[in-house]
Amino acid sequence: MGIMSDNPKQFEYLAIGGEVPHHGVLPQRAVEQYRSIQQYLTKEWRTSNESRQRWLWSINGCLDKLSTTLMQVARMRDHHDRLISHARELQKAPPEAHIALAAREACGDFESLLLQGRAALDRLTWFVAAEFNQRCTRFSKLKKVLSNAGCQNPSVPILLHILDQALWLEGVFVDLGGLKALRSFVAHQGGISEAMDNCFGVSRVDTQTVLVYDCQSRNVPLLETSWQSAKFLSFVVLNSLSVVTKQTIHDLNCYDPLWDNLSVVPSQYIRPRDTGLSLPLITRMIPDGFDIRTCYVDPAILQRCVK
């Protein structure tokens, strides 16, 4: 809401309602860092000329891209919570009951997360590259950009160290060698459901516990990857912007999302031989039903049961 002040060229704004830009995903220290960058933009904008305001607006654009990505993470967290609700309902079912969910909306939201997450990294690259008088929009080339900038600039080794701690992003958002990242597959070749390894699922273990399975596509678990994406993307974007604006940077462990992911990743427990414990996995939903396979799993999976 805008309120006209005595000066006709100035307005005062009061924000009413609306979502916080981090969508309740980030822990307190990361939230404070986010706010610190926003406060820096507000303070500097008031005294900056047009050229510097364009620079500040670019920083704001990087934050906006991160915010959009975190919104998708929040949606994936909601899908997780609904899956857990289904799991607890299954406790009332007959022994050894199982359910599988195609969860097409969750698959669509995860695809959006992949695309927006890569967009956030590329937007950051465009901004950082310009700081060193270079032009680049591909995050995969950001290290090369920084290396070309030389060590005379004290920001370079700090930014390179941040990137070195975020290698997890490779293979998910960034192609790794000759292997296409899942993001590249989704952007150019197919959808999550087309390359599904197993659907979301729930198996009743006993009268009080159930197992909740994460969905996997091209060996990438959707819920676990959403959790990790919030952590690593926030770490890279917020710390990089903090370096440029001379704000405090934080360690990677300060970015763990506010989300207790209770699902298990089936592939981490599947074994080639009889372990005494087998579980049916719905590998995909097809037009006339579904495909299923029974897998031997490590009994350690039972330690991840949900009560």
C-alpha cells in the first residue's frame, strides 16, 4: 500500500500480508543473511545514482530467482507432508498393506524446482561475471570466469571456495562430464514421470510403523534432492552476494532447511541377494495400471520407519 508523503516525489510503503521471500524454508541464520542483503539494497538505493541502482537491481534479481526456487522447495515440502499423512492413515490398514502415488503435481513442482534452480545459478553467474568485466550466463563456467579474473581481487579466492563446497550441484543442475544433469533432461528431453525408477510409496510394517518411499527419477530422489537444493542453492547465492556487498558469509551447515524429511530413498537400501526382507516397489504408473518389482532390501531400512 502506498501513502503519499508531504514530498510529492516520495512514497512510504506498508507491506500487508504476503509470503516471506524465503517461504519459511531457511533456518534463522540464513534468514538473517537474506534480510541483511535486502537492508543493504534499501539503504544504498536511496543515495545511489542511476548506474548504481541498476547494479543494486541486479542483486535484487538474484534474490528474486532464489526466492522463486525456495517457493518450489516449500511446495515439495507440502507434498512430503501429505505423503506422511497418507502413511499414518495406512497404519489402520490390513497387515503388509502398500500404497503407491503417481503424484503428478509433485513431479511437476520438482521439474519447476530444477528449472528455477538452474535459472538462479545462471542469473548469479551473469551478475558475478560482470563484477570482473566478463560476460557469462552459464553457472558451469563461473569457476573459469573467476580464475581468469586473477588473484589480485581478494573476492576471487572466497568465491572459488564457496563454489568448491557446492559440488553437489553438479549432476543435478549442471552437466557432469559426459553425463547430462537431470535438469538438462527435463529441459530438453523428457519429464520426471517418463524416467521414473519408482513412485512415491508407503508400506505398512506393523500396527504402529510404516515406511515412506521417496520417488526417484534417473536415480535422483525428488524429496531428498529438494531438501539439498534449498541448502546448496541458498549457500551459493546468499554467500556470493554477501561477498560482493561485503556482508557476513556463513558455513554450509547454516543452511539446513526447516524440513525433517522422513522419507527413505529405496536405491540406498536395495541389495542383489536375499536379505530376509523384501519390499514391492511400484516403478511407474502406466496407462492401463502400473509396473511393479519386488526388491531385497537391507534390514537397516526399518530404522527409518515412521510411527
